[in-house]
Amino acid sequence: MTDKKAAPISRRNFFKKAGTAGAAIASGTTALAVASDVLEGEAYSDALKEYFQKHYRDMSKDEVKAALARIERKAKRKHGVDITVENTAPYAREDTVFGYALNISKCKGYRKCVYACVEENNLSRDPEIHYIRVLEMEKGSMDLEKSNHYFGEDPVPKAGKFYLPVQCQHCEDPPCVKACPTQATWSEPDGIVVIDYNWCIGCHYCVIACPYWARHFNWEEPVIPKEEINTETHYLGNRPRERGVMEKCTFCIQRTRKGKMPACLEACPTGARVFGNLLDPKSEIRYILENKTVFRLKEELNTEPKFWYYTD
Amino acid sequence: MRNSEKQTMAVIGAILFLGLLMGVSLLLSQFVVAEAQEKETSQIQTEDSASSEQEEEDKEEEEDEEDEEEEEAVELEPGFQKVVDEVRAFWKRESESEIEELVISPFRVPPRKEQYEYYPCMDCHEEQEVQPERELTEEHEDLVLDHGKQRFWCLTCHFAGKEKNYLRSLKEQKIDFNESHLLCGQCHFERQKDWLMGAHGKRVGSWSEERTILLCVECHNPHSPAIKPQLPDPIPKGIREIRMERSNQPHKIETKHELIKVWDRIALKYKNERTK
């Protein structure tokens, strides 16, 4: 015991420590006081509660309910729109796993799906965020690097080209989920990969991990015209997002979990898109998988996408 | 004293270790037994199923088919039943069982007749006669016939007599306008099959409930069915374009969280105080 020397508490050190602690406390209290001045009543308590909100999957039913109400109030304050936020439960894994099939011999590159998705999912108009990328490809080639994303000065389809829309592939083994350091993104029982926007720290790891360029970052506060906001929203889907969080296609979770079709499918003028339940042997998508020539993007990466492309 | 303590510690450690071993071995043994039991049961099951399959195979094939029909006894829409019959008739060389697979689920087609401007045809054609020439001059002159490379004309699909309210099949059967896919399927039978099964065409409404699919003529103009090229929706802004736009603007500072706004205000307040 004797060899360990106790550090002499000097007068200077003592005052240093006491001073910093005091300053911290003082600044904290003043901060709260000022905060309550700036944001009054409900807005202030909402902001505080949101700040300390738990992860979506850790919240109890009451906590989720409170969070949904908070988001609705916030949208009212921020955008002046009455929205409804729901958390429609996923289908059971044994009954339903969602899958998508896209006929590339039918897709003509009209980009109707891109803008239907923007409207449905409350995507930022400025700066632009699009969940769907339609790539113009050389016929007979699958070289994605030589594809053209910015076609459209001439009428489509052009001779010698085919069109390949790419969006989130909802992998069974999603690399984005593995990469996320905060577990803010995960795969739901019905196969949809979702994000808890409140839990995302915007670190971009998932963007780098995703081989399909499916994740999009809100670099700035999203701008959506008030009258164009879709008021039917889902906590894990199209509720208004903030600056600094990641977002991506959710197979229109707010629609498909109620039995409706995704917005991109409804908008497609050529009928190239097919959506359905992979576990239902009588579904259309199962027929396509069993009887058509299908392929998946970057199959060699073993991400097991639930998004198939097929040809006539 | 120290030695005795060490000894007791060693003994206790040994006992604990033995206990652990025992526990683990017990668990393992249970697991192994359970697995073995499972294997046995599964083997028995497979044997059972194999034997039953053999027996079934031994039975007459007709019985099997009847069973399948009983299982798939779904009430088909009249149009759908018609299609199945037609396809069966068309593919006489194929065996019955393969055609059975064609049926995945009954479907509904949104009625189309009511949308037609000129329907029912007999309202006008009661008095007017069909023009014998191939050129349309008095009525319907806006129709452009570009289907089948000039092999067809009006009376390939329409009646000349009193049955004008129906479409005409190549065998001169009447086809309802709401079941016009039967007409298209006479030539485009492969497409029709795809359409019936959901690999071509468009399903509307719900993915889970009633299957509603659009008729061929909802997308293809029957008189000129090829889809013409058109301009796509706006080109997305490229990253370079966005950078060019942004480079002239001052950097926007809009904060993410409402609370952070508060911190900003506080910082400003302190800054102001300091400058005073």
C-alpha cells in the first residue's frame, strides 16, 4: 500500500474540477430554461421525448402509440398538414414473404414508377431523391457501369436498348443490415427491410455496403410542397423524414401491409411489374419464378434478393 | 493456513468442474436421444409416404385425376371456364394433367362494354348497313387498322349481320365484349396463357384478395396494337447538376432535430452576451 502514492490535491486542480462541473450544471439548467422559452409546451416536451425515444423494436405498445402521436403533431407544426401515422403489423413469416418480379422485355423506360414512388413515399423534391433508378442498357449486355441513368431527351424505347429499373432488392441476407452500427435497419418478418429513422445516425455505412445503390441520404432538409404530402403514412415507411437520415424503398409498406399494390406497380403503364406473396403457391409471382427465365442482380454476392427480373 | 486454504479451494473447484461436466454430458445425451428419435420418426414417415405413394401409383390414374379435380374444385367465372375449355380444345395433343396446371385462380375483369362510345352497336346498325369496301368513309373514319400486316379487315372480328353487339371468333362464335381476350387468344394464345397466369398484363386492386386483371384492350388498341414510343418522365438531376446549382448558393443550415434548434439559440445567446 505504501508504494502507491496518493496524488496531492492541489488548490488549482480542485478549483479546475469544481469549476467545470459547476459550469456544466449551470449551462445545463440555463439550456433547459432557454429551451422552454423557445419551444413552448407540447413542442418542447415532444422534442425532449423524441430525443430520448427508444429503438422501435424496444418500445412497448403505449410508447409506440405515444411516438406515433408525436410524429403526427410534429408534422402539423412543421408542414401544417394533418397526417396519420400507423404501425400496421407485419404478416407472419409462415404466411407471407413479399417478392417482386419485373419483366424487362416489357419495361420501356417511361419512368412513371419513379415519380409515382416520389409522390407516394413523400420523397424530397429538392434535393431530388428517387428510390427507383431506371437504367438504359445496351441490348445483350449486363454491364451496369456502362448503363445510362440520365436518358430521356428522345422518345423511348430506343432501338438496341433495354431498360432495367433498380430499387431496393429486399435481400434475404441484407449487407446494409450487417453494416449498420446502431441496428437502425433490419429485416421484418414479411421480408421487408426497414429503417427506424429516429434511430439512424446517418453514418453511411449501409450506403457503402449496399451493392444496388438502393439507399439514399437526406443531405438537406427534405422539401415537399404542402399540398403534395401523402397523409397516409407508416412509422417504418413514408412518414416525413428529417435531414441527416437514410431512407429507401420499403415495397410501400403502408400499402402492401393493407393488401394494396405498391405505387410503382400501380403506375406502370406496361404491366411489367408483378408483386405478390412468395409463399402462396397459387400466386402470380410463383408462376413466374417457376415458368419464366428469371435472374437476380449481382447474384454472385449471395445477398439473396427478393426481386427478380424476367423475360417473356 | 495458506496450504489448507489452497487445498479446500482445489477440492471445491474440482467438485464444480465435475458438476459442470455432468450437466453438459446430461444435456448432450438428451439432445442426442431426441435427435435419434426425430430421425427414427422421420424415417418411419418417409417409409410410410413412400409406400403410400407406391400404392397410389399402383392405382388407376383416373382416380388420381378425379382426386385432383376434387381438391381444385373452385367455382370458376363463366369466362374463365370458357378459356380453360378453349385451351383444352386447342392443345389436344397435351395430356390433361398439364392443362390442369393452367388454372391458378379464378379472376375478374373490370367490365369494358359500358365505356364504349358507340356501344351497343345495334343502336345505329339497326338501319345502317355495313360498308362493303375496306375504306371507312362515313363513320369510324378515325380508326387506323394496323394489325396483322393488312391481313384482316372489320369482318374478321366483327359480325356483319344482327349479332353486331358481339365480337366474332374465327369459327363465327359470338364473344362478349367483356371477354374480348378470347378473341385475342385465337392467335396470341401464348400471350393469353401468360395473361391468365399473371406473367403478362396488369393486376389491379389488391395483391391478396380478389384477382382483378385488365383486359388486353385496356393497354393495346385492338385496331393498332403496337405500343408507340413516347417521351419519358423528366430526367433525374445528376450529382454534377446539383453541385453546379448549389455552388452559387450559400450553404443552407437547417437543423435536424427540434432540440438542436434550441442548442443553436442558446449558443447564439451566449455569443451575443460575450460580444457585449
